[in-house]
Amino acid sequence: SSWRRRQMNEFQYFLKREYGHPATYTHVMESTVDTYTGQQTATEESYELTSVVYLPANIARKILAAARTEAYPYGNAYDLCSSRILIDKNDLPIDFLANNNDQISLADTNQLFKVVQINDLHHHEIHCMELLVEELQQSERAVI
């Protein structure tokens, strides 16, 4: 219904306003390892995104718990205690397919994350990717 769609659009807008960050999504297209030196080389594409929603694990847990209703009683039953990044699929190319080990850097916080799980979320007119991510420490930043 149009009421439900409007409600979902408002919730998506709220999340972008409260938890949105400009970001760079680095998509690993191909990765090779030199068997002699052990050096890894990656072919990448980067996408500048105006706003991704970054939800640290504690905030994601609260939102998932609030999503629990009588109609959907498992709102956070499978909570992996992971941080999540939500990306509007309209911000990426139509044929885009995310990969585990892709990386996302938040421009305003200088945080870098590696994608560990990808979920496509579709509800009425809302299409977004939910990425479970882990933050890379300074020593891991050069490794894909």
C-alpha cells in the first residue's frame, strides 16, 4: 500500500539523516597472487556514494529488536552482533554484484570496513543492500 511505502521511505530517510556517511565502495573485481613472491594484486572499481547508513553493532541490535512484531516475531533472533552498512541500490550500477572482501571507507570518520556478508533487502519500493562488515585495523588496511 502507499501508506506502507511512505512509512518505509520515511524510515530510510531517518536512517540516512541520523547515521548516513559519505563513502567510497571499493569493489574487488579480480584478485591474483604471485606464487613466487606471495604478493596479492587486485583489480578494483571504486564508487563514490553520497550517503551510506553505518550502524555499529549496538545500534543495529536495537533497531532489529524494535522490528520485532507479532507478524514478524524474529526481529533479532539471528543477530550476529555485527556492524551493518546499508546502501541504497539506486546509488550503484544496475548490474552491480557485491563480493565478500569488498571494502567501504567512510569519508568523514576515516574508518575502513571489509564486507563479510551480503543481504539484499526488498520491501515494496525499497531496494537496498545490507552488508555485515568488520572494521579493518591500521595494520590490515593494505590487505584485501
